[in-house]
Amino acid sequence: MAILNKIRQKTFVLILVIALALFAFILSSLFDNKDALFSKSPDVVATINGEDISREEFSNMVEFQQQQRPGSSISQVMNGVFEAKVREIIMDGQIDKLGMTVEADQMRDLIKTTYANDPTFLNEAGLFDESKLKLFIDNLKSSSEEAYQNWVAREQSLAANALQANYFNMVKAGTTATLAEGQLEHKLESEKVDIKYVQVPYTSIADSTIKVSTSEIKDYINKNANAYQADASRTFQYVFFKEEASLEDETNIQNDLKELFKDQEVYNETTKETDTRVGFLNTKDPETFVNGNSDDLKFVDKYQYKSSFPEAIGDSIFSLEAGQVYGPYKDAGYYKVTKVLDYKKLADSIESSHIIIPFVGTTRAAADVTRTKEEAKAMVDSIFPLVKNNKAKFAEVANEINSDGTKGKDGSIGWTRLTTYNPASFDPDFANFLFFNDKGSIDVVLTKFGYHIIRVDDKKNVDTAVKVATVARKIEPSTATEDKVFENASNFELAIANGSFAEVAKKENYEVRPMTAKELDENIPGLGNQRQIVRWAFEDESEIGDYKRFDNVPGGIVIAQLTAKQEEGLMSVEDASVTALPAVRKEKKAKLIMDRVSATTLEDFAAAENQTVKSSSAINMKNPTIAGAGQEPLVVGTAFGLKEGATSKLIKGNSGVFMVQVTKKTSAVELDNYLPFANQVSSQKLSAVQARLYNALKDAAEIEDYRAKTVQ
């Protein structure tokens, strides 16, 4: 009991100790993970003017845009979606402040303008019909919620674009120029000054004689901080172990192709007998042979001119007789063997017209087509005699019954070219009639689209064409070569664990490639889209000197090492030196020249610096260019501030140190009306509004971008 009483007496102390321990544990966890404590939720991609963009919303927009832009990389799509969303939020904020809205009448006008030529909403007279629009929307509501929501999204997009246009138009309406501005514009253009001048170019002093310290560059960067702001970046170096075919691999590929030439005896597991496999030279079915033995490239059932081939290859192929084979030869990443099948004299350009009669089941037949194949045949047989020798009747019938793009064009298909038509998408029966029949030919042809009456209207550019069969084998590394690349990369990785990345690479004769990337970059020269490497370089855990191996790089293996980190803010001295060093050097050269000169006349200045006195006439302030010296606004401004005949002191210009003397001043003529110049200024302002206004709003916006941390 005594022990229990003591425990009860100490209960409060015990609870306090436990509570303090728990608090210390939680606090420790928070400070160990301070990014989680002080940063946004990982579900937030960005915050624009206080409005969060959620990961889910952003991902959905990116997914949708990927479907709309199939050729774009994921980073390109993400950047496009992000910029569009930033613009939307910024512009919506401005529009909301002004209380701007799109009313029902304006919305109807927007839809009417947008869909003015859409057959869905046109009546029999070809005019936009609001009742058809209403019926269309009602049908969407009742038939498909997804389709209806897509329509709503389109309306919202139209409204948003209209509001933005209204906003910009309002700003433009207030962007005008006064008559005083017009008078100033006239003065800047029309006031002229003639000068004599002496220029001592900065290039007259060798750069090597001007010493610039790191501290001087640092001071210059600090004084011009706005010009030297930099995004966060990482610098790394890498070695690319490329998996490419060796000479032995290429020889083996060529030998494999040569083996295809001849017939071979092969054992048939099914019949238990020896069969003869016909080779490329003797095959009677080149299409099946090519498609069964070629990598990627399939048989092309098409005649081609010599110009369709690379020059040397074309000369070699056209020197063969039908049945002969050329190759193996190297072309566009493949080794190929080509067999000549046939030669023909063919026109490259064929002009034609047609009358088409589709029937149920034919490609692209409209929903209202109900005729059978037999009915279509009877119809075309009845029409053919009427149009065969009568062009006017042909055009009349084509305009009446054709349902494709030739309707209203007398059935004209226009010109079809042998060199550019695609046999995979152009009906072969239609093509054969065009290419293998003479000008003036007309007949009935059945294709997958229906029955046609085809007429060859004209032919030109006749030349010899060849049909070939080509077996191609991709030039790629063998398993043995890939194993060797893997071994080399592994040995390099082991060696740099205890040595210098650059020294090991130099010893093994590997090329080391440097790269500096920003946080959202994806392309690496020589490697293409390698977002994974950039992402690794920016990981918090990645330290300078760390290296990593990347095995899933297309075409090989990369081993990269992080060599430098640049955080967001002022550039480092090393990075800024590209422009800062010449600027500091120019300042020092200017001071050197100005300190050593005591001359007060052009002649004395020219003699002291071994220069000549030059002239420049009709200089204006609008375009402050000096003949022989280029753009020099400070020098020109100084000249305009001098009286006629006066000489300036030394002037530190863009390209050198100057002294000028005004020889003549021409004042601007006084005008009765400066409105034309005011209009000119107004026009200049208006042209700048569209681009500059949004950029100014964006610069003023509070944009917190977390994409690099939250989106992979």
C-alpha cells in the first residue's frame, strides 16, 4: 500500500514527463521534415494569387491535352497547361474586380459567330437557326452527360475568351496619345543635328591588359542585380555508353541478308520431310517474302521514279534488269537488298474526274444510303452510256449525285501524283485505273467506296518508273555487343567510386559531356527527353559529387555526376562573368582613356589617341545612330544638348569614348496640327498592349510553382 500511495503521489509528475517526451518527439519529427512543415501540400501544384491548383485538376488537364497533342512530350504539355491556367487565373481576377460578365444575348452571338458554318445548326436556307441549337443541346442533355458537359466547357471557354477580349479592348480604348505626345514625336523625328566627332574604340585596348578581379565582378553583379537574377539550376557531367552495332554486328546482318537470296532446304517438323524454301531471287510472291523477312519496312506496291531513291542507290537499281537484286546496301539505319520487279513508262501527274455511287457497306457511305450493291451496279450501268462521251452530262450528273468533296466541282478530283500518293490510303483499284490508262480513258471501276465512273482528263511528266521489293534489316547491336556496353558502364561506375569522374573517363577514352539544367527542363543534348536525370539532379538528397547510373535511357546507359548547384537568386560570379566581365572591362577601359586625356578640342583628342575626326549628318533622337559608330543614344543626347558650334567633354559611349562638336542644328518645323503624329504614337501603344499588358499582370502576380516537387 505504501508503494501504491507513492505512485499516486507522483502521477502528475509522471504524466508531465510523458507529455514532454511526446512533444519533444513530435517537434523533432517536424524539424527533421521541415519541408513538410513549411511547404504547400503535395496535392497542390501551384498557387496563383492565393488560388491553389490541385494535383488532380492539373493531371486531368494534362491528360486531356496529351490526347489533343499526341506528338508533344509530357513536359511540353505540362508547361502549356500550366501557362494557360496561370493566364486564366490572372485574367479572371482582373475581370472579377471589374464585375465584367457575359450576358445571354452576347453568349448567343458568340455561339452564332463560332458555329455560323456548322451544318448542324443551319436551316434549309443555309442560315444559323437558334432552334436547331436548342434542339442539339437538349439532345445532349438527354443522351450523354459527358457530351453535355463538354459542350458546357466549350461555352465557358468561349465566354472566357470573350471577357478577355473585352478587357483588352477596354484598356486599348484608354490607350491614346495626346497632341503634346504627337508634337514630341514630331520633334524627335524631325529635329536634326550634324556633328563632327572623335571616337576611341574600347577595342583599341587589348582585353589582356585589363585585369578584373572576382570582387569587381561581384560588385558589378550586386549593382545590376535585376539583370543577373537566375532560376535554380544544376550542373552535371555524364558519360553515355551507347548501344550501337559493331562492325562485326553489321557484317553479320549483311551475311544474313545474303543468305535470303538463295533457295534453302529446310526440315518440316509437321511432314517430317525436307522442303525447299524459295529464296528472294526466285520467289513468285515478293510481297509475302518481304513482309515475312523485313524489319519494320513492309512491301510497297507502287511504281517509283529514280528521283525517289538516294542518288547512288537509284543509279544502281535502275541499272538492273527485272528479276535482278541490288545489295546489301546501307540506307537510313538499315541494311537492304532490293529486287527489281518491273519497269513502266508512267505519267507523274494525272488529272481525273469521277461519278461515285456508294452502296450499303462501302467505306464512308452516308447513313441515308440504302441501295444494295446490285442496285448500285444497275444504276451505274444506266448512267455510263449517258456520260461516256458527253463531258457536260458527266459534270451535270456528278454535281447532282456525288456526295463527296467533288460535288459542285463537276466531279473533278484534281491532280494525283505518282511520286506523292500513298498506296496505303489511296484505293489501289482507283490508282491502277489512273496510272495505267491513257488520257481520255473512261470506265466503271469498283472500289471499297462504291462504283465509280472514272475519267482520265489529262496526263503529264511521263518517265520510266520501277516497282521493287526491298528486304530491310535494322542496324542494331547484338546481344554480345549490348553485354559489352553493360560491362563497360559497370566497370566505369566501380572506378569512379574511388577516383575522379573526369580522370577515369579520360583514361578509358570516354567522352564527358557537361550539362546545366533548370528544374523543369527535360531535354539533354545527345540524349533527348531525359527528365529522370534532371529530376535526380534537383533532389534534396543529391549532393555535389554524387553520381547515378541510368539504365533505361533509349540507346544506352548514362552515368551522371552532379558538379554544381545554383539556387534561385543572383547568379554566381562564374555564370555571370559571360556578360559581367566584358561590362566591367569596358568601364575600366573608359576610365583609362578618360584619365589619360586632357584635350578639349577634337583635333587635340584625335592627335592624342591617334584617331581621326569623322562626321555624321542628319542625326535624330528617334533613331540615335551615328554613321561609322552605330547606336549611341548617350552621345547623341549629349549632342542635342549642345549649342551649334559647341564641343562636348569626353563621353562614355557604348562602343568607345567620344568627343563631339555640333556643326549644325535643324529645328523641327512647326505644324498647325500634330494629330497624325499623335495617331502614330497611339498606334504604337495599341500594338504593344496585347503582349505587354498580360506580361505586366503576370510580373505583378504572386506565383508559387511547386511542379518540380509535386509532378513527376
